Amino acid sequence: MLPSESYLEQSQSLLQCVEAQIPTIQRVADLFAKSILADRMVHVFASGHSRMLVEEMWPRYGSFPGFNPIVELSLTFHNLVVGANGQRQAMFLENVGGFAERILRNFDIAPPDSALVISSSGCNVVPIEFAEGMMRRRIPVVAIITKAHADASKSNDPRGLKLTDFADIVLDTGAPVGDAMVTIEGLDTPVAPGSTVGGCLLINCIKAEVAARLVAAGRPPKVLTASATVGKERATELFESAYDEHGRRLAKLYANLGAPVD
């Protein structure tokens, strides 16, 4: 079997894993739709490469307002690899205690908001403390992890806690321990990770289910749509109105900054 065929074959198992979680995905969609229908936000956070799933949720074609993508560059901008803004610094910072609370301090987060926190291992300090901070604010938390990898990993949190300890609902990407899925003869370490594939499947299943609930409630979302689909004028109208709605929702998150957390 070719390595590419092996990867595609194993990706089928990721699809099956996500399909088995449809009842849980529907619960998540109920929760997120409730936040959006209340004119509030679903806060989406990740560090490291998991930031890709944050941006998969919003903003991109086929997505809509209601999600607040929190992407901290110091934890995610590591494409230079070494030198200034390199991977070493990002990996160090995502395990610095107290950093998550400094991020959360920028927003007036309150019910009926909800949160989606993404971490394949579920073991890095900042995502764990971010979810913990959300729970302290009485915000329900959904976690996307890679269960097999998280179960096999040791937490970097000094208390030994993991992201799942601060999640009301947990979704699994279905990827294996270590993430990489393809074994090459003559190479003692596997290649080609799967968590992004499984994670994107989860994100877009959630997105589709939320959209259906908004339509059913008489509040169809303003979906970012390509001009090749709806024409340039309509596409521009949708983009502008969607961004305006995002701005109005975001403005509410600065209204009562500095108020103490109960």
C-alpha cells in the first residue's frame, strides 16, 4: 500500500469516529445556537497548531457570525520555526501558568456565552486554564481533543489536571496516540498527523447543525459566500453584513471590563 493510500484509509476511521459522535455534536449545536440567538458569542480558543480549527470555525467561506476566534499570536505564530517568534517560544508559553487569565481579562465574558477549547493532547497549561477560567465565569465549555493521545499523555499542569477536567462536553478527533498515522518502512517514527482532519470534520458538523438551528428559529445566519456562488454584489453584501454583525457582538464583550468575577 502506498503511504498516501494508507493515510486515506486511516482517515476513513476518523470519519467514522466523528459520525459516531453525531448525538453529542447535536448537543453542542443546541448550546452554541442558544448563545448566538441571545446575541452573544461562542468563544473559540486554541494554542499551537490547533489554531487552524479556530479559523476553520470563523471567519471563512461557509461560516457565519456568532463565534469569537481567540488566537493569541505568541502561542500560535511559529511559522518562522526558529529565531524570533519561533516554535520553542510558543511551546514554552503555552505552558506558562496565569497566561490564560491575562487573555480572558480582555473580554467581558458572561452567560449566555459558551466556549469551545481545542487541544489535541488536552495537556498544555494555557488551554486547561482557559477552560477553567470559563467555568469560573459560569460559561459551559466544549472541548475538542484526541482522546487516545490525551489518555496516553501526561499533563503539563502542575496539578495533573487536563482539559477534560474543565469541559462539560468532550469531542474526539479520532486520531491515534502521537497523532501521526502513516508508518514508512525504514523510518522509526510515523508521519502525517490526523487530528486536523478529524477536528475539521467536527468543526464543520457543528457549524452545519448550528446553522440549521438558527434558520429554524427564524434567524438565518449571514454566511460568508464566494462570488462564484452568489455573484459579486451579493457576496460583498454578505461579507459586509457578517463583519458588521461580528463587530456589534464583539462590542458587547468590552462593555463591563474590569467588573470582578464572582
